[in-house]
Amino acid sequence: MSNKKKKRKNSNYHNNPLAKQPESKKINKNTVISIVCVALVLVIVALSITFCAISNKNKTRYVKMTVKSYGEIILKLDGKTAPITVENFMNLVNDGFYDGLTFHRVIKNFMIQGGDPEGTGGGGSSKKIKGEFSANGVKNDISHRRGVISMARSDAYDSASSQFFICNADSPHLDGNYAAFGYVIFGMDVVDNITAKCVNYTYNDVIYDKTKQPVITSIVEITEEEALSYTE
């Protein structure tokens, strides 16, 4: 008799939609909702970080380059046209890679070149990047006019790392073969003074006497407001 009652009770429980649900199921349901909410938050955070990274990579950046005994050069970098190049350059800037390096190569009516830790033209950073220029399949409309900064490289298209050059004269013959990524907005007199003084120390365009190489004291990122204050 007692067994039958127990069975009917169990049967009524399962068939009655109004019957009180066990506490464990409520907990499981709440746990699922919590997990879904946390997952959504993580997705939103990840998307925000990705969006910020992309926006930062493609934006215009400004840097101040201080050259010992010569002065300051303010550069505007075009992250939209050359995002890989600008990102690589800025990573090196923020790591302090360029601080204390030199301009080792000077050619009148052409350019000044620096960013080599060896100071000979044969060195660079540990990372090589894709060359952002048309000969390498990348659109780049920045022409190598006077004041433009561009990446130096070997014969290999994807060999640029840390060495860069600033044109002291229009050099359109470089267009399509080198990754230009910005230009000087203040301090071309510094570039001209380096050219005028150091061209006398070169042999095959390189300043082999490292005591004569102009020292890059630092390159630091600055705001647009600070950069434009130099041009006022």
C-alpha cells in the first residue's frame, strides 16, 4: 500500500507543471545565464580592444626627434598609407631603440640615413617588415619629396627593419620602390645642417668616423597639438 502511494506521488510530481522545481535546476539555470553574460562581456571587450588597435594602427602619429648639437625634427607619420611601417617605427620609438643611435650616411641633394645600431649601414632591429610600396604590391602615394621620411632596405623588398632616411632634396626616382611613411613638418634646417656639415666626413657616402656621426638623443611620440605648436 505504501509503495503504491509513493509511486503515485512521484508520478504526480512529474506530470504536474505547477509542481515546485528542485533547487538544483534553478541553480543550473542561473549559472548558465551568468556564463552567457560573462561570455558576452568578454566578446565586447575583445572587439573593443581590436577596434582600438586597428584605429591606432591606421591613425596619424607625431614624433619629436632630438639630434645632439643640431636641434629637433618634428615628423608627421601616415599610418593610413603605411600602417605596417608606422607601427614598426613607433614600436621601436616606444622601446627606446633609437635613443643614442646616429645618422651614419649623408648624401648632398639626396638624403641623410640613420637608425642602425652598428652605425655602418649593415645593422638593424631583430624584426623585418613587409615593404609598403607599389613594386611590392602595396599602394603608397607618398612621393619622396624633400622632407619625406622613408625606410632603408637591402635589395630584398621585405628587408626593412630600423634604418630610415630623410630626403634633403626631391627624390622621385625612389617612388614605388621604398616605403615612404611621413614627412618633416618642422626642423628641415636641422636636416640641412647635418647634410652641410657631415658630407665633409663621408667616404662613399658613409661617415666611418663614428665620433663625427650626429647622435639621435631621442625619438619620442608627441601629441598633434604639441607637434603643430612648433609650426606656429
